[in-house]
Amino acid sequence: MRPTIVAIVGRPNVGKSKLFNRLVGEQIAVIEDEPGTTRDRIYGDVEWSGRSFTLVDTGGIEGDPSSEIGRLVRAQAQQAIEEADLIVLGIDVSEGLTPDDHAVADLLRRSNKPVVIVAMKADNAQRRLAANDLYRLGYDEVIAVSSLHGTGTGDLLDWIVERLPRIEPAEEDERPKIAIVGRPNVGKSSLLNAIVGRQRSIVSDTPGTTRDALDTELVHDGREITLIDTAGIRRRGKIDVGVEKYSVMRALRAVNRADVALVVLDSGEGVTAQDTHLAGYVREAGRGAVLVANKWDLAPGDQRAGALREDFKFMPWAPIAHVSAKTGRRVTAPLDLALAAWQERQRRVPTGELNRVVRNAMAAHRPPSRRGKALKVKYATQAEVEPPTFVFFVNDPELVHLSYERFLENQLREAFGFQGTPIRLRFRGGEPRDGERDE
């Protein structure tokens, strides 16, 4: 099921990013400070009362932007409004209503989306009382919030959770689902059209759950697959010329619906922070990934020499496909790698073999100790697939250093593969419960 998207919008400098950080920061602990983690993103996953949704920050909307940057920010915010399911309109209660606030409120009214007014910077009793003035905008809900102190955020999260759609059981679909994602103008549509043009059998085009996109079902190497395109899949010759509309939310929806994501990069421009952020989201979502270096014929010499792997060192398991959508060079290679990753995501390791590999690994590289207490792994088992997840029962989970966790992951990959997919390691104290031990 696709994630519910909640967008925070408003004029510049009302405190949208501070509210975003408060809501996301209370729910997500950033474990690693490295490229590809959630830090510095404009989106994040939030959990509240057992439900989850994706929160998106947007640039400030000016009522009548005079600069080109202002117009671009407004256009992107409008795209966010179109993609969002629920909208949080932030207003700086310390300054009161401004003409730009009224303009944004009118823009949202035309969207016919559920909207809640959030009185930002309600840091004291006087400002919380002043929040009542915001009802003049004509909306039913006004919630006073202090991002600094965290007051009112629970009421806001309750409002959002109450309006999340009911969770419907997903229909079983055994076809591999492969998403094509990437920042604007990296060649996603060109790649898709090149792939589709090479296929002998197109099964059907069906509407996807993402607005203005189509899922294309086709046969590749004898297997039916579903391609999810964030730019909107069209038949050859029906792609409109012009700048591709950017929507990070569209990419998030596609990733969460997919088994494997093709992360398309522009080899001529090199890797950007947006590329690594999107790839990091794929990793954290537990999806398989293939890095697709498009326009490889335009790549500078240092990238041809392998610098691309260094840029994505946080996901060394992701294979790289070098393609040229323009010339058609190796355009089906990403599908081959994606299908291989899809198979690896379903791999189950026999418990006996798993524990043998773990014992040998610990014998070859002694585990860390703290204050004379050494880590001991009593038992390991595979708990899940998609992605493969392993549970290690240890004497003290606090003794598991990040470097040793990475060592164990590398040993599992060397022994069993898992190319193209993240794997997750969980460490528990005590003994396995009934049903967790599988001899």
C-alpha cells in the first residue's frame, strides 16, 4: 500500500522546517551520519499511535513571487499540494495574518484536500490565544503548536492519524515491481521508452496509484514484470517535450510500491546530494536497488574509473548498470540486474548453514569486548525475506559495535550473496522463544 503523503506548506519563514524536524525527529533516530541517511532530507517517515505516514517539507510560497526562484518554489509547492493526501498550512502566529497567508489559503481551498491550520511559534499563552484569529481563513481546524517546546504536536499528529485511509489488505501480485526513480532530467523517460521499445511483448498499460503515471506490464526474458515510472510512462512518440516536473513524493510512492528501484543518474553531470538522498531512501525502505548510470558516453574520466562506487559507498551491494538511453546501449541490463535482485530478496538461508558461517566468522575475527565482557552469539536465524532479515541472539546487544555488525553482514554476503538488496541484522538478548529456533 502506498504511503499517505502529508505536506507542510506556507509562506516563507513561518517555521515549516522546524515543525518538520520536530515531527520527524521524535520518531526517527538517525543512526549513521553519512550520505544516504535521513538527515537533511525534505521528507521523512513518521509513526504515531501505531500508524505511519510520510511527511514532506516544502519551500515558502509567495502570493505574487517576483523572482524566478520564487516562481520555481511556488511551482514546486503547488506540485506538492497536488501530490499530497493531507495538507498542513503553517502560519506564524507571532506576526498574524498577512496577504501571502490569505493567498496560500485560497490556493489550498481550490485543492479540495483536507487542510489543518497550524499556528506556528505559539510559544506562550498569549500567542496560543491569538491562534483563534486564524479561523478567519475559513477552515474548521486550527491547532496551536510550538516547535521549540513540542507543545501541540500531539494534537496535530492525532488530527493527521484520524484522517489516514483505512488499511486494506493488499492483493497478491507475484509479478516483480520495478520502479524507475531519479532527480529531474536524468533520462528516466528516455530510459523507459528505450526499454519498452526493445520488448517484444507489452502486456498492458494500467493506471497506477501515483497521479499522472502509468504502470507498464511487460514481458522481459520470459517473465512478466511491472514497471513503475515516476515520470509517467507513455508510448514512444507520446512524450511531451519540456522540463520534467519534479515531485519527490511521486518517487516516494513509487519506491514504497516497488520490490526493486532503478535509481537513474546523469553520468554527464555527476552525482549530486539529491541522488544519494534518494538512494538512501531506497535502502532505508528495504527495497532492492540498481544504480543506473545513464548518458555513460558523456561521463568524465574519473567516473569511468570507478568514482561512482565511492559516492554510493553506503550501499556497496547495489550493482551499477552503465547505459545510454539515447543510443540504446545496454538499456535492458538494468532489468536483468533488477530481476536478479528480486530473486535475492527472497533467498532463505538454512539455519544450520547460517550458524556455521557465523561461528566461523567469530573464530576468524574475535568479537569486541567492553570492560572485560566479550560479545557472544548464541544462535542466529533468518526471520524474514524481502528484505532478508536475520536475528542474532547474543549475551548483550550493547556489545555489538557498528563495525562488527558490518563485518557480520559482509560475511553473510560473501557466503550467501544477496547482491542488489539490503539485508537487516537484529540483535536480541536472551534465548530464542518457542518457534524462533529452527534446527
